[in-house]
Amino acid sequence: MRIEHLALWVKDIELMKDFYCSYFAATANSKYINPVKQFQSYFLSFAGGPRLELMQMPTVPDTNDDIYKQFTGLIHFAISLGSKEKVDEMTARFKTDGFEVLDGPRTTGDGYYESVILDPEKNRIELTI
């Protein structure tokens, strides 16, 4: 078995699609639109691993969770960049481009090299080797 895809509700689907395509070389499918439900989505494919589905619908409320605290449920997903140097490079790029870096780059107590950034809608992304 494997994880086929993860999904994110987003406010600005075009901004989020462009972010993941630009920074992580994702490829987007054609936008799916259901006019009756006012639902739209993109599936983003990466070089390997599961896809990411971006979904937007005006009736979905904003989260009440504090982005700086941990909570029960899905809290982040990790993107493997392939090397320590790439983690450093991408973390610096995100910081330069005005995205918030929450942690790292650093080696964790269990031996992972990682940093944690926030995407344009404040979802946590772990950048790792």
C-alpha cells in the first residue's frame, strides 16, 4: 500500500498551484470545476510520491487552529529534496522570498536533517533530505 494523495482546502487555488509548481516542480492537471457545488480542484504531481490535491469551495470556513501550535490531526507533510545542500538552499530561498521559516535547517534528535516553512496559506511543509 501507499498514500495516493493528500488534500488541502485552500482560499486562493491559483496562488497555491503556482507556489507548488514553482518551488517544487509539481505538474498540475486541468482544473476540475463543479459549478453546482462551487467546488474546484487541481491534482499536483511530483517526481515521486503521493500527489497533492488543492481544493477550493467558498463555503469551507477558515481554520481556528493557531499555526504556531501543534494540534491533533495532520500537522505537516514532508517534501524530500535529495540532499542537505538542497534543504539549505531551498530554506534560504523561501526566507529570501518572504516565506516564514519556523525551524531549521537542523539535524533532529532522531537524525533527520530538515527545516519547516509555511506555504502562502500557512500550511507547514517540512523540507528534508
